[in-house]
Amino acid sequence: MNDIRQHDPIELAGVVVKCGEHRRIDIPITSAYGHAQVSLPAVVIHGRRPGPRLFVSAAIHGDELNGVEIIRRLRHLASMRKLSGTLILVPVVNVYGFITQSRYLPDRRDLNRSFPGSSRGSVASRLANVFMQAITSLCTHGIDLHTGSNHRTNLPQIRAWLDDPETERLARAFGVPVILNSNLRDGSLRQAVLEDNTPMLLYEAGEALRFDEIAIRAGVRGILGVMRALEMLPPSRKRSSRVEPMVARSTVWLRAPESGVFRFLVGLGKRVREGDLVGIISDPLGDEEIPVTASSSGLIIGRTQLPLVNAGDALIHIATMGRPGAAAAGVETFHEELHPDLAESESGEPPIL
């Protein structure tokens, strides 16, 4: 991990950012085949006082948009003027997929399976290498923002390697109801930065190509919570009734036993017991109906948004944990705290409807 006591000017892509400066920087990646320059957009907010260096990234999968809006709101918060340390914001990492509204790179590779990358590898590998060299190498901590994929939506949750005490501390500071002790995957950004001893959180919420106001508000509030835990920002003066997050050590996907039209009977954040009826699969006219029951007890943290399913498709994601009833109650409180009709957002901006 980098020395957080240092507070010299920071250099990114040849641009020097002095203490107290707020700069936008375009990091060159390569040229497109039409010869237009492709670059990675970043913002550096370099506080006047020393402290950690935190990167916040989004759209590693180009169709995951909630994180883009989270970063936009975060950048313009008045509290950033009180920053100690450095905040590096990268709203769109997979610039290729973002332009084409695709999860993947032009070569169909998943960027989050391509880290740490190589300057001589595939398009995905080269982009991963640029991100590692230009961004993560400067930072002491990181937060990566994601949504569900492939017509799936996720309950706001943190995925982290909880065997590291600092990572667990920050995961709890983020303040969402569910934390998954998530294994590291080969080629993922989390694995790559861990090898550099950089604690990192992965925030999952909502679905691809859609804005979700509660997920966005939770992301902004969670990042601020982490920054306060790192003493990058002063403690909040607002009173909060945040629930204690519940930790899940394992999850299971409930899959379609047959093909057909799936009707959901249980929503995100709800508790289920093994054997509970969670949905029904039928043919379009309803001549044959097949009940779908929970294979495990726990909390629903993800589900498909597409009612048309083939046998074997993933339908519902269940997190197994102790006290799932308390977790479900925490989810309800969490939504009440963040609902646009009941609470003002951290940024004070009007909600996206």
C-alpha cells in the first residue's frame, strides 16, 4: 500500500495536480480505427491536507450506469472542499462498451477478467493495464461500482474479501444491509489490487442500462461513509439510523426447472425459507403451471428481470446468513431512509424518476 503520509503534488498521465486542486484529466488509451483518440476520463480532487488516496471507478462493464451517476453526484458535493488526501474518480472505465451500450469490449472480452493486463495484449488487456498503471498504482484504497447484468437486478450490497480486517471495516462503513464475503476471481480488478495490498470494495446495485434512484443514493452515501472511516472527510453531523449490515458467507442461484413464462411472487430484500413458493412457470396460456420453490433459506439479493426463461436459467439469487429475518427488516429500514418521497439525498439533487 502507498504511504498515506505523503502529500506532494500528484501526477496522472503527465498532468501535475497540486494540493487543493480539482482537475479533469483525459488519459490516452489508443486510437480507434477511424484515427480518433480514445481516452479514459478521470477527475482528481487533491485535498489540502494529507490522507489516503481513494479511487472510485464505474462502468468496467460498459452498460452498468448507476455508478456513472454516483460519481457525477459525488464530484460536485460541497463536502469535497473539506477533503483530506486524494480522491480519483473514473466514471467510465470501459469506454468502448459505454459507447455501444455493451457489457464487453469490441473483442467480446470481459474487462473484469482481464486485470492486471498487459501493454501488448488484447484490447481488454491493454485497457486494464492503462487503468492499473495510471489509477490504482497511485491509490491506497478503492471502490468499484457495478450493477446486475443480463436482465438481472441486484439489491444494494457490498462484495469484499472479509479475511482482510481493513476491508471488512470499510465494508461495514459503507452502510448497506448486506455484505457478501466474496471470493476473488482470476483476472478481476479486486484480485489485481489485492496483490498490491490495496483494500477494495465492490458495490452492486440495480440493473444494467437503467438508473435506480435508491441504488444511486445508497452508493453516494456509502462512499461518503467509507471516506469518513478513512478520515478523508470530517464526521457527519446528521443523525442516522443505519442498520447493522448482515454478512453472508455463501449464496445460491435458484434456476428454472422448465422453460416458460415466469411469474415472480417474492421481491428483492425479502426473506425466504427452504421450500417457500417464490414463483410459477407456465406456458403462455397457462395450461401447465410449475411451482418454483426456494432451495435454501436466506435473503433474496438478486433476480432476473426477464419473465421469459429457459430451463436452467438463473432466476433468484439467495444469500444464506444467520438471522435473515433481521436482514429483511434492515432492508426495509434502508429503503425508507433513501426513498425519494421520504428523504433528501446527500447531494440535495432532485431524484431521477
